Amino acid sequence: MTRLKKLTALLATLALPAAALAEGVDPSAAKLVDFGHGWAITNSMMTGWCISGLLIALVLGLVGKPKVLPSKGQAVVESLIEALRGLFEPIVGKHAFPAAFPLLITFFLFILFHNWMGLIPGVGTMGWGHEVDGHFHITRPLIRPHNSDFNSTIALALISFGAWAIIVFKYTGPKMIIWDLFGNKADKKETPGWLYPILSLVFLAVGFIEVFSIVIRPFTLSVRLFGNIFGGENLLHGTGFFFVFYFMEMLVGLIQALVFTLLTSVYIGLLCNHGDDHEHDEAHGHAADSHH
């Protein structure tokens, strides 16, 4: 009889109504398995692994074995890739695009699916807890959206920052990076002699400001994504999962996936896209010489 009561209580937690969570979502992820010494598997981590596995299986299932005459699934994936290619290539630049595109498309799909994952019924409303004033209060949710955990978004931002550093140093080089940050971009021939040294100091000061903005990029990227998704989770829970807000959160999830990916591509393109302009100028110069 005691076991039956325990089982009934557990099933009641898994069938928890949304109204029981109207007080909001806990900012910290719940530990499902605690190994001690700061090591644990949280509900957001478990969700991230499961959804990532399903996403990989979905893409592999759609594409299958690539064919010259594509199947419907392969055509859908190829259309998505071509659309994202047309969006990101002008920003990143042709030189660094082959290295950056796999990262960007992975970021977009990963973040989009994890943003939308919070809209699945039962997410955040199933778990373990206790009854308070006639309402069941969740203390340890079984499932939590990956991007509503700040640890998850800071991890994504650090991966973005690390990949940015690798791509930029590979395709631009330290010398070009230093010049782009601190170099005097004014044309010396068209600038008065007394003004050029002053502009050099101005560009130097702006360079230090730019370095500071680069250092805080992981923080700003992670906070922006976390704030929007966590806020959306609280909105859904606080309004009893009103259907109108589902459509709004779908749009927010798409926008935030695009914003994160576009910002990553812009950061890469700010340094790597100079090469395309340089090659374009050189080509025009050679063409003019051959014409003469």
C-alpha cells in the first residue's frame, strides 16, 4: 500500500498542471545526478543531449544517402543550406566562408530547435516536488529547455568566441588584426600632416575600446540568448501557457537563433572580409595595368 501511494504521488508530479508553476521558473537548473565536488548532470544538460541526438537523427533521416536527383528530404535540407549560405556568405566573406559556414549553420539549427523545445507540452511542468496551499510546487523539474540555463548559453558563447579566434587568426593573421584594431585608416596623402598624428592617437584609443568590446562578447551573446528564452519560459508559465504566447515565443526563438548566428558571422566578417576587398582592388589594378 505504501509503494502504491509513492507511485501515485510520482505520477501526480509528472502530470502537473501548468497553473502550479505560475510563480515562475527557477533560474538555476536542477541536478538530476549529483556526483559531488561541483560535478552533476542537470535537467538542461539532459535535454540538450536528447534534443541534439534527435536533431542529428532528423537530418540524417531527411538526407539519407545523398543523390544526384535529391529526395524530398534532401531537397528540403539543401534549400535550407542554400538560403543560409546566401545570408552568411556576404557577411563573412568568400575567403573565410568555407571554414565558418559549418559552424554558423550548426549554431542556427542547434539554437533554434532548443529555443522551440520549451514550447513542447510537459517541458518544465513535469518533475518532483511537494504540495503548497493546495497547489503542487515543482522543486526539481524533469525537463528544462537547454537555452533557459545560463550555463548552457555561456558555453555556446565561448564556443562562438573560440571559433572566431581560430578563424580570424587563420585567415587574417596577427599583423592584419593589429592594424585593423589600432592602425590609422586615414589616407596619408589626403590628410594634412598636422592632423595625421592626432588621428593615429584617436584610432589607438578606439582600438582599446574595440578590444574591450571583443572581450565581453561571450558575456553579451550569452546574456541576450538566456534572457530572452528564460523570460519566455516565465511568460508561458505565468500565463498558464496561453496559446497566443506560443506563437510569439516561436517568433522569438527564431529571431534569437538568427541574432546569435548573425552576430557570430559579423564578428568574423569584420576582420576576414577585408581580404575580399583587397583582392578585388588588386584585380582591378592588374586589369588597368594590362589595359595600358
